[in-house]
Amino acid sequence: MAHRQEQESADTTVTEVAPNVLRMQLPIRMPGLGHVNMYALLDKNGAAVIDPGLPGPFTWRAIQDRLRQAELKPKDIHTVLITHSHPDHFGGARRFVKEHGATVVAHRSFRFGLAKSIVENQPEVSLNDLEAQRATSESEAEADISNDHDHDHSHSHGKTASSDMGWWGGPSPWGGQQPRLPLKRRLLWRVMRMLGSGMSVPEVTHPVEQGDLLNLAGREMFVLHTPGHTPDHFCLHDPEAGVFFAGDHVLPTITPHISGVSTSEDPLLSFFYSLDRVGEIPGINQVLPAHGHPFNDLHDRAEAIKRHHYERLDKIHDISRDFSRPASVQEFSQHLFKQRSWGSMAESETFAHLEHLRHAGKAESHRDKQGVLQYLTG
């Protein structure tokens, strides 16, 4: 039995969760997450959909089934909205575009976390490999790392990374061992690609930014740029119906992964700021997340997620006192998380917290002779 809502298997039932808004759960074949919510926003011209799942025929069959229940066809989907650049949110977009001419809406800073130099310098590493690694790692991190608690820039001394995926295939920005997925996970994704599940990157035809107005479900909705989980994450506010489309920004029972490698100097601070802004929105009576069930306490849930990270920052101070010496990101990570979560994603989130403390003047760092970052909190 799943311990978290986000881990529950996809229910095939289509439900109306707001006026002219249908929730369609799509299956995810990866650890940690059991489904992604695709929302269909109905209007006189057909429908727009938000976050059409992972790429591949398995998801596409599920999309067709859910649309059929709603008496819709893929050709009726005129717009695809992508809350952020993770493959379990943009997977079906390309097919809607290629086969039915749909437009694609995403934030202006939308990117796939793939440094161009990685592809140019390592041609044997494909976009499929890197995005598949991200999909698996993110889902495991979102479930396992957040479950360790019960209730993007890198500090590279002159080097910046484009995102959390920029260091796949090379040393991490904080130094130490090169991150690598287990062999069985790499083989799984290779088989899926052979079966036609390779990543298909959509072209964003309509980029949006903070404050833009979109006409969806027959009414006006506002774009809110909410960096943190990714630099390009955005949410939608429907003031008329009191509905908030949260993407992965605010989830009901787990906290989204915050990578320390981002276009932001302090991604955790960006996340806190974004949580504060959405928590201030009045009149929200329905929050529609990308994973898990709808809920209605946006402010309280945003505050709970902040508390989770504040407690983690306090724990880092405790760990540093116990060390009584500068320590590496890996050392902090292995004291901050349970062993089941050790690895590159846990280290990346630890890095985000340590960098937040450094920018706040509550920690200092230096590189040792091997080039590994060492932190000491004050």
C-alpha cells in the first residue's frame, strides 16, 4: 500500500474537480510516483490539457482512454500547458503537436536541464539517456527524500551549471564521485527506448511569464512563475473559480526535490519566495497538484513545506557541530538522509541547503586539495 498520495497508482476514472476542469490520472512506470494528473480544461473549441504525462505509447494509450471517457479525441486538444521541464509533465506534448497541431505553452525560461556542452563533448550520451535518468532520479528523490522527514546555481568558485542535469556524465559541482544510476535502472530505460518510449522534446510555441493572462476553461487565469523545484516552473491561478493549478510546486503529502544546481544562485531561497507568494493568494478553495489528490489548504501546506526545509537547515547546523570540522556535501548528506536515499539527488538537495546557509552568512566553504567543497556552519 502506498504511504503517500503521490505514490498511488493511477485511477482510470475521470472526475470533474472544478467548473469545466477534468482530472485524468496517467500512470507512471517508475519508483516513487504512481501517477501524474493531467487536467483537461474544456471550452467551446475543445480543450487544453496540463502536464500530459511521460513520453511513450503506454502513456499515450492512457491519454486516449481518459479523453474517450470525457467524450474527447486527441484532435480536440488545441493547447498543451507544461508546468515545468520534467519528462513526466511534457511527455505527450509532442504527439499532440505533431499529429493534431496543438500549441504548447510553457514558461519563457523553459529548459530541459541539459547543458549543450554535455551533448557536444560527449556525443555517446543521448538526450534520451539524460532525460530518462532525470525522470527516474527525480521521482525517487521526491518520494524517498521527502519521506525521510516524518510529518538552481552551484557554488563552484567560478563555475556555474545550467541545471541539476548539467553534471550527469561528469564530476558534481561540489566534487567527489561522478553520479551514476544503477545498472538495472540504465538497462530498464534502454529497453523502454527500444520499445518506442524515447524522449520527445516539444517545441514551446507560446512562452509565458509572471502575470500573463490565459483564457482557459472559458475564463481568465493568471500565470505565476514559481521557481524552486525547477527554475522554469509555473502555476496557474483561476480567481473566478478559486482554483490553483500547483504543478509540482505544492504537493499534498511530499515535498518537491530542490536541486542545488540551478540557474539561481540560491534555489532554496527562490523556492521559499515562491511558496510565500502563492500562500498569500486569497480565495483559493481548490488546489490541483500534479501528483496526489486535490486539496484546499494552499497556505497551510506551503507553510508546512517551508517548515520541513527550515528543520532540515537546523539539522545541518547540528550535523556540523557534531563534526567539529569542515565536511563535504556527501558527508552532510549521509547524516541528513537515511541510507536508502543516499546518492546524487540527496547530495544535490543537501548542496542547495548548504548554499542557502552560505549565502545567508551562516556557513563558509572552501575546496580541499582534491577540489571537494568543504562546509562549516556558524
